[in-house]
Amino acid sequence: MPKQETLPPEERIKAICDEANAIVDAKATELKKEFEGLPYVSLRRDLENKAPGCACRQALAILREGK
């Protein structure tokens, strides 16, 4: 079996962070359609406050809510 090349840790972490931010952004965009009167920034901040810390924690919280 050929050896599988992996990205350096910094690149993997960056990719995961980017994906997590995309999940949070998508959820905020979805909420904006439902709550048109609220600013996008407020909706995004509300998601951030539900899981303080990094975007990865916020994305996990969003994904768990969907189950």
C-alpha cells in the first residue's frame, strides 16, 4: 500500500478552521432569512455565544443541534 501524504499540521488546522467558519456562516445566513429584521452580525454573534471559544466549537454545536 503506498504511503498517503498528509498536509502539514498548520495547513490541516487552517483547513478545519475555514470549514468550521463556513458552517457558522451558513447557519447565520439561514437564520437571517428567518429573522430578516436582525443584523447578520447579531445572528452570528448569537451563534458564537452559544459555544464560546473557537469556530470549531461553534460548528460542532450547530451540527449537534441538527441531529
